[in-house]
Amino acid sequence: MSKNNNTTAPNAPQAVSAQFSEQIVDERLTPNPLSHFSMDKDALRLALVTAQYALRATRQQTPPTLNKPTGLLVLVNGMEQAGKGTAVKQLRQWVDPRLLKVEATIGDCPLAYQPIWQLHTKALPRHGDVMVYFGNWYADLLYNVMRMATSASKDDNKPSKNSKSKDKKSVNDKVLPIAQWQAYLQQQLLKLQAVEQDLAANQTRLLKCWFHVDIETLQERLKDGEADPQFLYQIDWNSKKVIETFNEVATILLRQQDDWIIIDGDDKSDAADQFCHEVLQAMQTALVSSNINTEKTSDKSETKKQAKQALKSAKFEPVKIPKFLIDIDDADIDKSDYRDALAEKQARLAQLLRARKGRHIVFAFEGMDAAGKGGAIKRLVAPLDPREYQIYNISAPMLYELQHPYLWRFWTKLPNEQTDRISRIAIFDRTWYGRVLVERIEGFATDDEWQRAYDEINRFEADLAAAGTIVIKYWLAIDKKEQLKRFEARQETPHKQFKLTDDDWRNRKKWSEYVQSAADMLARTDTEYAPWCVIATNEKRQARLDVLDHAIKQLSAVCSS
Amino acid sequence: MSKNNNTTAPNAPQAVSAQFSEQIVDERLTPNPLSHFSMDKDALRLALVTAQYALRATRQQTPPTLNKPTGLLVLVNGMEQAGKGTAVKQLRQWVDPRLLKVEATIGDCPLAYQPIWQLHTKALPRHGDVMVYFGNWYADLLYNVMRMATSASKDDNKPSKNSKSKDKKSVNDKVLPIAQWQAYLQQQLLKLQAVEQDLAANQTRLLKCWFHVDIETLQERLKDGEADPQFLYQIDWNSKKVIETFNEVATILLRQQDDWIIIDGDDKSDAADQFCHEVLQAMQTALVSSNINTEKTSDKSETKKQAKQALKSAKFEPVKIPKFLIDIDDADIDKSDYRDALAEKQARLAQLLRARKGRHIVFAFEGMDAAGKGGAIKRLVAPLDPREYQIYNISAPMLYELQHPYLWRFWTKLPNEQTDRISRIAIFDRTWYGRVLVERIEGFATDDEWQRAYDEINRFEADLAAAGTIVIKYWLAIDKKEQLKRFEARQETPHKQFKLTDDDWRNRKKWSEYVQSAADMLARTDTEYAPWCVIATNEKRQARLDVLDHAIKQLSAVCSS
């Protein structure tokens, strides 16, 4: 609207231009990399297919040791009719199309009780793969913001009459003043950026391409009948007002996230060429990061970074082990008292779970072997209908799971509104905390990886909590003597023999390392939104009641409000 | 309605009682296996958990050689309020709940262009797992039939006024006379039974439990407020007329399929006990069939069966190799003629694909290495938007895929209306025919397995075709001399080197075995609903045109009608 925009900080949404700022294009329109490469088309094709196969080849059939195969996820977003389809079509012609996955889901509303990105994790590329993703989490976000913004703009001038009745509506139907949807957009963008950084750190790199055309070109192309209504965003592209709002939204997006490549779709063929060059460059970067040896011998700044990391690793300070992890001191309870208390608590828990108003629940159980996770879970689910929950028994990842970020196998097991009609309670018997427990101790994760994981896990749980998922985490604490007693009992009891494996004895030898790791984990991931509950479990019966008590307490705080 | 029902053959639906036949319960109510086992509850629990762990232990971490781990899928269907939830809850308490998966999807309408079972294949248990599945394909089928039947009964007495306009409605909205929905039901039941037999033959056994209560008990329980509306079938269980229709449908189902265990839900606790016993028995049967050694040394009837199978295997008669697989004789085409023809045919193909009225399309490409599958696919997809199709490059299965029936990894890649919004064309570069090609030749499948596969594959494709999916299959035929030429060219051309692997040279040594296997495959799986098209590919350009020509021909027949 005015020259002021040019100096607007990303955090000042109210000053953003309603028109897609020419200035942002000028500032940010990525120079056509053709000039860097000065490649002809044949050379580009050869380079593309070479990079594609080389990237694939970094993926070994056995778990990777010498290199870190990296996947490439190409996000394609932007204005309608800006040449996205043409560009991806050309890419698919120039590479081996059989090795290029193209996914498209379009403008679905973010689901009520899960983070925007969650639904899309199923589609992430395996390490070594390249995938083009139309209609990704940004399409969902834009769709949602457009719904908010267009309803908002309709009511802009009217005074809000019925502010009370609004509160009852879901987030999607709310009519929001501009400042509010802008705040929502900015907050979501921050979260997505954090998710994307964690993806990149875990061998899934992103290339984000934003295709742009001006309103006049768009309207011409729409008239041409080139547009296939199936591919439209469910946004009315014929309305100038709607497009202006879209550009306003896009401006905020592009100002806040500086990792978008802006591609000018004015000439679809040029746009396609630029897109192919960008993908080539991204594949080459992914190749470099796939190869640990290359990393080590690469330029100085890389060496510096590594020195810095080494320093950071050296600086990791284990916490002092708290008493409750060593001196397990819990009272026994009389059997008939236990039964009464159990029945009462189970009834109360079931009542609370059913009053949770659609929210998802994630239970996370960690603890030493034989600490009673199985028994506690059994009592927890007893009052529930078997269709209401899923239990995931987590052990070593399978090969296809190792070909994704370590959190991937948990992302894809979360309650999912799109596919689970009833079961919205997920119970994990062992969890993503394996990263900072067994993977740390056995060396399956590097120092850098497991030390970084505390923050990654905190961000993951924060996102769940922000979306309305209730995360309940338990550490079941047992002492070494009691564990031995239980191992021996398992050996002697026919229907418990199966529970005892060689791994259990092996882990027992590393007892003190596990206690230290648990202490570090509890100190670093006990958050307000996903607090840990440590349960002393030398006395099984009391422990089971304590597990129920804590769930009741945490749910009461949420479900009664 | 009359005594006549008692002698009704399964194929005479018109005579089936409108009330759930008491007689069918008397005939078929499975004797409570408690009497066989005379086990107390503790013994049953121990037996259950023992069987559960033993079954899981049959699953090895490396591809199975000595045993054939078997999965168990427990289907739970029947009348509402008949104790299904109680029974599964008890089972889950008595086994290790962490190893028992419970899935529930409820009464979705079968999707328009895919077989009823397809959507559910994603949920099938891995070999060695036990899974309870509420709301399985029978729930979908019953829901659909109930919609047909209840609309039908409303219009029973009215003469059909507008028979023409009906044809335009989708299958779900059709108002059908009783005979018609019964015919639909019976036909679907036959298909599902065939699918289930193929599952069982491929290490996924089924236990089908039908829970029943009479109308009076149902109505009492509905009044009790025990019923959770979330779990109802989207059927109005309060209407006596609706329940009568449901019983009528159930009678047809149970008469036609004699592998249902009918469980009387009059006493929910007894029903739960019986259910647990049935699951135990099924797990034990699965254990027996998991162990090849046991099979070999088991009773006489088993030995006889094996002798019979051996005879059958011995009787497999390879067909004479047809000329078109050996003498590859195709004309070359001038380059500019080729370009013109290509453009024209691609345009025609795109036009036909877009006129297919929502149907799914499956392209299957098979052929010797270097026969030009990749090139043909490239030309095939050239006119399409990259979001309209998926290409699947099939190679050796991963471990988790081997833990399912061999068709599973293809079932789960078919176009899926529930999850793919746009991409409804699936192109397979190598296919399920690997079972009768590489797996036959390399011994990855036993003689019995690959010989049985012809029928299994035919049934699979028949189901797809019946649901409206168009299946287009190509064998690209090349001769041995031309293959060598192409291998050598690949070695010399930088951007083609990646295409040549050691496997290719190894396969070349088995040339004649591949030709024989191809001949047998073409002879046994060239069906009316999914015909093979053999393309001579010594001349690449002409071959690519031929591929397009055939697709155009097959689509014209369907899409213009």
C-alpha cells in the first residue's frame, strides 16, 4: 500500500501489502541458475539423471554405516496457473520417471486435533529418493488461512455482533479479524520451519519452490480454458479480491521464510528450465551431505563447523542422577484394597477419557526391562473398548523405517483423523526416547544425533500438544535387585518365559549407563506441555495405581476445563 | 416364512426367511469348544499367551526358509449389541495386549471403482501376527446391501416409474428389487470367499466370527443405554423392519459361506469365552501350518494331500513357445514419421484417459531386461499431468513386504479413492507377474506357489476389472542378440550406465527359462477382462507407437461405450 512495506520486519503483518509485492519478487526472485551452469538441455538431462542415480546408490541395502543417504523433498506451491504442472512434467521427462515420485494432495483443511504436517509424514521420501510434493502442508495451511481471511474480509467493516456464539465454532469456521489470521499464519509458519529443519538434520532435505504469476496473466490463462478445475485450490481464482488476499498471504509467507525459491511463471518453459536446474542443484547438495567422507575432507567452513560440533559434543554435561531413579522406595498395598482402588480409578479414567472432546491421546511408556510396562498398560486399557485404542510395541526399527528420520515411525503411528475413525488413543510401549536411551548407549546414534534429539523431541511433543493432543509420559523406575528377581521369576514361570530374551540380560549389564541416560532424558525433556511422571515400581500393585492416578490427574486438568 | 426355507439351496435367495432363521442358528451354531478343551480360565489364558508368542516366534528376521510363518486375521461381525466389544476386550486382557492389533473401520460405502476388499488390504496382519478386525470388508458389504435393501423395500409395491433415470445413478443410490440386491450380495460373497482362500493359501488365515442376538434382546440392550452410537453401523437398529431386513441379509450370508463361527451373544460373558476359545484354536491351527516340518510328518490325510500336490506339480505342462516370443520381426520407422505419429497418438491417448469417467487404470509392463519398458512408459506418460499418475518401479521385495501375501505390495499400491485425490493411474514397471517369472526361475517361490499363482492373479485382475478398473498389460519382446547390443550400448553411454547391473547379465544367462516362463504366463493369464499385448521391441520407435496404439484400442472399447 505504501513505501513503508519495503522496510517492514517479518513480524509486522499489518503493514504487508495487499498486492503481491513487486519488491519481494525483485528482492527474492532467485537468479536463474542457468547462468551459473551455462548448460545446454542435453547436459542438464544427463546431469539430472546422473545425480538421481547417484543419490539412489547412496542407499545401501544394509543399515548405512559409511554414508548418510539423504532424501530430497521438493515442495511445489504458489499461484494457480503459474506453470507448476508444466515444470514437474518436464522434470519427469528429463529424469528417470520411474525413480521420481510425485505426490499430490490438495488444499485439505488441517484436521482439528493434529499438527498440519502430521498427515503428510506418510508421504515423505525414503533416504536416497527424490519426491515432488504438490499440495503439501503449505497447501493445507494456505487453504485454511484463505478460508479465515476471506470470511474475515467479508466481515471487515461490520462490528462483531455475536462474539459469544463464535467460540463454539471450530477453528476453521471462525471469522477472524485480519490481525488474528495473520498471527495464526505466522505461528504455523514458525512451527513448520522448525519441523523442516529437523527433517533436514535427519537426512530429508527440502527444496521449496514458489511459482508466481501476476493477476493479469492468471486471468488470461484462466480464460484460455487451460485450467483444469480439478487442480484448483478450491479457491475462487476468478475473483480479483480473492487473489489479492492470496497475494497478501503469500507475501507474509515469503517474507517470513527465506528458503523459498521464487520461480517466475510468466513464461512456463523458462520456469520449467529453472525448476529443473534448482532440482539438480538440490540433488547435488543432497549428494554431498550423503557422503560423510566428502564432508570430512571438504572446505574449511565445513571443517570449522565440525570442530564446533565436536566442541558442543564434548560439552554435553550429564546431570546428577536424582534419588528417585536409584532408591526405589514404594509401599506395598493390600490385595483387596488394591482391587477396590483399581476398579475405582479405572472407572474414573474411562469417564475422563470419554469427556476429552475429540482430543487425541498419546501415552508413552519407558523404563528398565521388567519394570512392569506391560502390566501397567494392561490395567490402563482394561476399562476401554478395544476399538478405542492402539498399542504399539516398539522394538528395533526395520530397514524401511531406518530409511526415514528416526521419528518417522512414530509420526505415522499417531492417531490420525483421516484414517482412524474411532481409535484416537495411541499407547507406546517404548517410544521415540529410544534415541536418547538404547541408541545412545549402543552407539546406533552418533553423539551429535542423540544430543540434538532432546530438542527435536521437545519440538515434536510441543507441536502435538499445541494441536490438542494430550501427551502422557511415564518412566517406570525399578532397582537392580528387583529386576533380577523378576528375570528369575520369568525364567521359572511358563507363560512368562517368552518375555525374557538375551537382550534383557545384555541391557542389564549396562544398568548404570541406562540410569544415566534416563536421568539426562528426564532433565532435558520434562516440559510443561508434556511432563514426565516417574513411577516407583518395585511394588507392582502400587505402581499400577500410580500410573492410573497420574493419567487421571493430567486428564482432569485438561478435560474439566 | 414357511417350512420351505429349510430346504432352500443357497442359490435361491427369493425363498429366504425375512426373520433370522432359527434353523440356521440350530444348524450352524458352533458347539462351544469349552466342552472340547474342558479348560479353566487360567489354563485358557496360559494357552492363549503361549500360542500368541509361539506364533510370533515363527517370524524370523531374515526371509523364512524352514517355516512358513502365518498371520491370523479375526473378522468380527454380526448383529449390534451382540457382545463383540466385550469378547474382544476379554481376549485383549487374556493375551499380551501389546501383540494383539485391533482395527476398526465401520460401515463405509464400498468405493465406486475398486473392489470392496482393496481398501482393507493395508490393515492385514503381518505373518506371525494376530489381528482382530471389526468393520472389515463384510461391514462395507452389509452397509451397502442394507442401503439397497431398505430403499428397495420402500419401493417394493410401487411400479417402477422412471427406470431410465435410474441408470444414471451410482450403484449405491439405485433402488433395486429384492432379487437384484440379493444377486449383488451373493456375487460379492463369492468374490470375497475367493479372496479369502487366496489369503489363506498365502499365509494369512482367517477366523470369521458372527455374533448374534435375537431382536428382543437387541431392543432391550438398546434401551439400556449401553449402546454407544459411535459403534453402530449407521443402521437404524431401533426399527424392527430394518432389523428384519438385516437378518434376511445375514441369513443369505451365513447360508452361502459355511466358514462363519456363529456366536450366541445372549450371554455376553459366555460369548466372550467362546470367542477366546475359537481364537486359541485358530492360533494353534496357524501354528501348525506355520511349520513345514510338522506338515510333512503329520497325519495321513495331510500326506495324501501333499502327494496330490506333488502329482499336480508334476503335471504342470509348459506350453510350446509361440513364435512371437522368438522371432522378433518388426519394421523400423522413419524418425520424422515417428515424431508425427507419436504426437498424434499421445494426444488421442490423453483424450481417452480423460474421458474414462472416474475409472482407475492399471498399466502392467513386463519384458526382458533392456526391452524398452522405461522408454515406453516415458512416452506413455508424456501427455499426462504429473499429478495424474504414479509409476511403481518394482524390484525385490523388502522384508516387511515378504511378511505378507506376495500380492500385498501391489494391492497397497493400486489407485485408492480414499487417499489419492487425483492420481488414479498406476503404472507398474515389473509387476505381480514376478511370481511366475523371476520367483519361479530363481526358486523364490515353490512349484506349488508359482503354479497356483496363475489362478490367483487371474482372480485378482478379474476383481479389479469387475470393479471398473481398466487393466492394460504389456509383454515387451526382444531377441537375445538385440539385448546384447543394448547392454553394450548402455555400458558405453554415460547416462545409461546406471541402468545396467550384474543382475542383468545373470538374468541373460537364463534367457531360455525366461522365455519359457513368459510363454506359460501369456498362455495362462491372457483373459478377456485383462488381455496381454505382446509388443515386438527390436525396433524401439515402432514399439513405442505400438504400446500407445494398444492402450488407445483398449481404452476406446471402454471409454466410448
